[in-house]
Amino acid sequence: MKNIVFLTAVCALFLLTGCSAPMFNILDTTPAPLREYTLEGTGKDKMLVIGVQGTISDTPKQELLGSKPSLVEQVVVQLNKARHDSQIKAILLKVNSPGGTITASDLLYHELAEYKAKTGNKVVVVMMDLAASGAYYISLPADMIVAHPTTLTGSVGVIF
């Protein structure tokens, strides 16, 4: 009997303090704020790494409990933030994509070209497993494109 009372008291304590379950809002669809990490080095100048992963589209990604901003929106938000950070001297675009829609690919192409023209910063593309079609197209404004020996790339057409 004492064990049951003790166990009930401990469970009640956990429930009241919020320790029984993690606290998170599963209905919140706003993207996490962009965070800055130091990968290497200690200087004041920075290089921004932007990932282009998956199909290039301007349609928000539907998930189980809501939606995420589209790939185009995610990249444009990062480029706009970079425009206002004078310490960013270059962008590394890490591409792993089969391409995407014509318009979405064209939007990113022009956003990258405009970023370079307005900031004078260098843009380098590193192609990972796949950089075909629209992914190849968005890489064209770069100052340098690096493809791994095993990267599958080519085609300026887009998949949709």
C-alpha cells in the first residue's frame, strides 16, 4: 500500500512539473530561425553554406502536421539574410537535386545572379550525388562549379 501511495505521489509530481512528456508545439509550422555555426576558423569573415536538397519547387512541402517553406523560399530567405551581413564573403551552394520545375529553377538562377551582382561575393557550387536538369541550371551563375567524380550531372532541361 505504501508503494502505491509513493508511486502515485511521484507520478503526480512529474505530471505537475511537466517532466512526463517533452514540451513542443506540433502544430507550429513556422521555420526555425536561421542559426549561425562556426564550422572552422576564427576570423571575422564568413562563408555561407546553403543546401539545395531534393526537387526544386516553389510549392511549400506538405508534411504530416503542416507544411514547410518551399526550397525556393528557403534559399531566397538565406540569400536575403546574407545580403545584409557584410562579413559574408562567399556562398557555398551544396547541390544534391534531380532538378525541378522550370520557373522555380529560373527563380533561383536569377536570385543567385542578382546576389553576386549586388554583393560582389563569390559563389561556389559543389555538386554531390545528383545535380541534373534545373540543379545544373541554378549552378550556372557560380564563379566555380565542383563536381565529385561520382556526381551524376548534366542537362539544362528541367524535369517537369
